[in-house]
Amino acid sequence: MSVTSEQVSAIKSAAEKYYDPMIEFARESVRTRSLSGQEQDMAKLLKEELEKLGYDEVWIDDAGNTIGKLNGSGSGKSVQFNSHIDHVHEGDPGLWSRPPFDGVIEDDVLYGRAASDVKGGLAPQVYLLPVLRDAGLTPTGDVYITGVVLEEVGGFGTYLLCQQMPTDLAVLSEATNNEIRRGHRGRTGVRVTFTGLSVHASAPSRGYNPHYAMARFLQKVEKLEMKPHSTFGGSTVAPTLIDTDQTSGNVTPGALSVLLDWRTIPGESAEEIREVVMELATASETEGVTASLDVIMRPVSTYTGMAAEMPPTRGYEVEADAPIVTTAVSSLETAFGREIPVGVWQFSTDGGHLNHFDIPTIGYSPCEEHFAHTIHDQVDLGKMRESLVGHAVLALGLTAIK
């Protein structure tokens, strides 16, 4: 069910009081450097903010995820508003027009690393509680704010939450420009190695050069028919990095490896990809040269000391007519009086983990995709203000789904 116009009016009136403190929290978050595996300062900042705002329960779990809970008034759906608190490296600070961790605000825009990925989306999630409280509204189901670790390196924080604290629904703060997103492709990395016999390049006939097998293999990859998909167009594969076991130009390699970046459609498994690639690689073997294959796994370690190996990133799709999508759209359209576009992300998120554990997941955020992971990282404060209203509206609408 959607929210009512009366509820929206109360939320909008209450939200005005919290625009400035929400923005200040976002600014402090940008100033808090929190690379993957080094999120402890950001976790502490988030925990203190959740406690200050009066969440019913606040804690940090074994992995270092920071969680705040708002108790619902009844037996409605439980919803987690999920943001990752890690970010990618800033690179050379000298390339930035504004220092990446100063939290500069100019012309109603907040600049800095993670402003759009995703600390500018975390702040409206965090501040939905005081807005609802001042509006005299309580969601029918429990609402969780989850600041998760290690999203940028495989999503271990969310992966663990899916098992230890599953909710009925989830909303990600990954960039949507205050629209709705309902899925994305996944990513599987496959390293194919051809091994022969290294010799002096002046006498190549004495060895077995893997370059020729590699060439045959890449030609087969180029012509490989990929799986189509009505929403995402289909899966794709791109050779990226090539490595050799030699550093001298006058020696033929003993081994040559290529990394394939395989963007998967929902339901396309790493095992299936392994079989397809291995068939191509085996068919490309030449005399004295054999092929082997590894699906890339990501070893990760949390700042609390937990270690794990993450599987390939999963793709997922929530159907356009699913209750979480239709309710979100109708609620936001009631709030803002305009059409709310629904689409899919170009990049991958923790939504793949959530959906794998049967937690329908959408995205809603003021962040913008084209600023993420760039030296122009920024978030529009006007969109953050609107998103604060939107998040409070979603907390009411989504928990009331029957």
C-alpha cells in the first residue's frame, strides 16, 4: 500500500528541521577516511549518530557492520536501509579540484571521496527516524539502518547480515539520482593460463610457446555467443589483463595468462561459465601447451579480524511488478507529485547477495552514478533533502506491504 497525502505532509514539515544536521553528518562522514578493511572510524561515527538520534537498538556486529533498529508498531514487513561505509582509494589528491577528505560544500554541493558512493545516501537513511518521530508516524514493521563493511571488495558485510540478520526487504543507497533501481548484472573473473615450455627466443623450435594457443583462444572468445536477457541485453565477456612468467624479451614464456571480465545476467553461475571457458581453452591447446582455469575469488579481512573468501559478484533482478517496486514507486509519486522512473544499475551492488538470500532489494538514493569512483565525487544537497523525505515515505510504505 502507498502512503497517504496526510502522512506525506507531516513528513515534509518534520523533515525541514533535520536538513542541516543530516548534511553535517554527511560532511563528517566524507571527512572520515574509511577504505575497505579500515572502516572502524566511520563505524564509530555512525554508531554515535544512531545513538544520538534515538534508535531503539544500536550495535556493531562481529564483522564491524554498524546497525540501528527502529521498532515497528506491529507485524509489518521488516526493511533494512543498507549503505556501505567503505570506499575506494582517492588516488592522487593533487588531481582533485577540492581535497578529497575536506568535506567542501560549495553552491549546495558536497564534494569529496564517497560523497556519491555512498555517504551522501547514508545520511538520509540515518535521519529517517527523527523525521518520522516528529511527524508522529511509526512504521508497522521494524526498520534497520545497516552501515556495512567491505562492499567495494565483494560485500562480506552484507553477505554476513543476510545470514545473521535477514530482513523481509532491503533498500540500497547506491546511486539512483532519486529514482528506483531493481537489479544489475553480476561479475565473474576467470583467469585462463596456457602452459608450455620456455626457451631462448633464438631457438623457438626447442620449446612450446603458449602465445599461439592464447591467440586461438582469444579468437574463440571474440566469437562466443553470449546469453541474451530482456532487461540487461545479455551477458558480456572482455579480456583485460595478460600476464607472463617472463620479464626478458629474448625468452619465450613458459606460461601465459589472460583475465576475462565476464558480466553475468541473473541466474548465470560461475560453474556454468567455467564449463564454457574450459571448453574453449581446451580446444585451443597446441602441441606441448595445456590450459588451466581459475575462477577468481576475493580474500577479504574486516577491521575486526574476520577473514573470508568472497565468491563472484551476483547479478539479480526484481520484477517490475513486484510489490516492493510498485509500492516504492506509488509512495514516492504520492510524495513528490511526479513520475518516478524505474531502471537497473550499470554496476554491481550488494543487492546480489540480498536477493540470493530471498530478500527483495531495490535502490533509492540522491547519489549519481557518473560521480562515483571519480575525482569529481560529489552529491547535490537539494537531492539529499528530497531523499530524506523519500526515505521516510519508503519506511512507511514498504513496511506496510501485505
